[in-house]
Amino acid sequence: RVAYVRGGSYYAGTAVGLYALVEAPRGANFTNVATATVDGTFLSALTETGEDEYRDEPRIAARLLYGVTFAQNDLGLSSAAAATGERALEAALRAFGPDHVDTHRARSALADARFRAGDFERADRGYATVVEALDRGALGRGPLEGSERAAETERVEARRGRAMVARLMGDDARSLDLRREAFESAM
């Protein structure tokens, strides 16, 4: 569907990416070449066309954007993930409101991107917002029957994120407390 909207440029991008893999110089890091190809063709196309294509379905657009954010994070594309994460959070706030489980997922995706980019203070604030909202029971209506479970997963992951931030900022005592909270809330 994305390739159709972009007039087939997705296929052209894939061909360029495959050519880059074949023609890469000896000793090239093929993981980096493949990651750049995936981001440069598939994920970028989803981000560029997703909001337009799903303009009449803002919930789908928001979920697509935070899904791309998580994928970019997993591929180590932290600056792209942070940019997509900003758009995902804005889209989720418009589509679901501030206290919906999908908005919390978008906020977590953005916090993960900021964490991986080394922006620990903003990452911690994002994780803290998720934890505080879910601790006060702000769940909204989730997309599936298991919304409470999804919310609990987000809460535990956000607590773990805060613990990692505290550790990297040299606050081992706070990190230990946050890890303990994450462990206890997962039980």
C-alpha cells in the first residue's frame, strides 16, 4: 500500500538498497548497510505516508507511528526514532487523548528514543509521566480486551527505563529503588 501511494518509489529504494549490499566495499559492515536500507526505504516510507494515508483513521496513524518509533529504536536509529516519536505522541494525543494506553505506548517509545540518544533527563520525564499516569489509574479505553495488562507492561517498562536513566546518571541508590519498584509491580 505504501509503495502504491509513493508511485513505486519503495521498490526503487529497495533496489538501490540491494545494489548497495552487493556493491559494498570489502570489509563493509553489512549490518549498517542493511539497517540504512531498511530505514531509508521501508520505515521512512511508512513515516512519510502513514499520516496522510490514514488521515481518516487517526488511531491507525498513531499506532503506525509509534510502531515505527519502536522499530527505529530497535535498529539503533535514535535520531530518526526521536523525530518519529514526537510525531507519534502528537498523533496519539489527538487520536486517543492523554490517558489512553496507546498514548502511554507512544510516550514510552519517545522516551526510549530519547534514552538511546543520550537525552536522559527528557527520557526520565517521559518515563515518569507514564508511570504517574498509570499509577493513578489513567488507562482510558484500550484497543483490546487486555488493556489492563498492556498498561501494566507499560508501567513496568517505564520504571525499568527510569532505573536505567538513574544508573547512567550516577544515582545508584535511586536506580536500585526504581528497579525494586519495577520488580514489585511486575509481581
